[in-house]
Amino acid sequence: MSLYPADIESTAARIIAAFSARGLTLATAESCTGGLIAGALTEISGSSAVVDRGFVTYSNQAKIDLLGVQPETLERHGAVSRQTALEMVEGALSRSGCDVAVAVTGIAGPSGGTDEKPVGLVHLAARSRKGALLHREMRYGEIGRAEIRLATVRTALEMLIEAAG
């Protein structure tokens, strides 16, 4: 029995099968999901051939220390921004030997939102060493903390597939 909804489990299984068949590895860099993306992937048998590492960088300092996010980026744009997500995914790739990485940073709520950055705002980035670079700004709305986090996992898994080509 999986810890995740059936649609997430089936998407994760597709990623593990496809990446394994192509000899691809991946890394995750997670803030608002706290490891749920890596967890969904490692729920699948055979994931050890694909999932190399996951960075859970919940604090700004962790983003700086583990992923090399620039302090100036965090000061100028904030942790929940396109720029931070892009630096997170670059850091995940550069600090691993992986072929593909995904990064997420957002506001899961129920508190912490502002008019400019409301609860449910999530920035995601995915990158392939072959050059694909994706960014998505999602506004899931105030659908609840757990649902925002699961919606982010769904989007991140889709982006891994797309980035891998």
C-alpha cells in the first residue's frame, strides 16, 4: 500500500521505468514539499537505479549551504521566486552527477502568504544536463496545506518527464 494517491504513484512508476530504461538519474531540491517528491519516487521498487539524492532545503540558509543559492537572490527576490527555483535546480544538478533535477519552493500555508505572494504560490524548475530548462509558476490557491504540497508533487513529476525529453 502506497503512502501516496494512485495518480502520483503511477506517475512516479512511469518515471522510474522510463529513466531506468534510458540509464538516467535524478535529484530533487525541495522546500515546501519537504521531501515528498523524493518520497514518491522512492516508493517505487527499482528507484535506487534512478534516484540519486534529494535535497530538503526548507530554510534560506539550507538553500545557500546545500544548493549554492546566492544570498542576494534570496534578499532581492525572496525564497519563493522564479530566480530562487532556478538557482535551486542548478545547484541540485551541479552538486550531483545526475542527468535531470527538479526544484520546488512555495507557500503551502495556511499562513505565510501576502498579496504579492499568496498561499498556494509555488515556483518549480526542472533541468536536464542536455539543456532543457523549465520553470512553472503555479497558483494552486488556498486548497489546504496537504493539497498544495501534493499538487506540487504532481507538477514536479510532470516536469521531470518533460525535462528528460
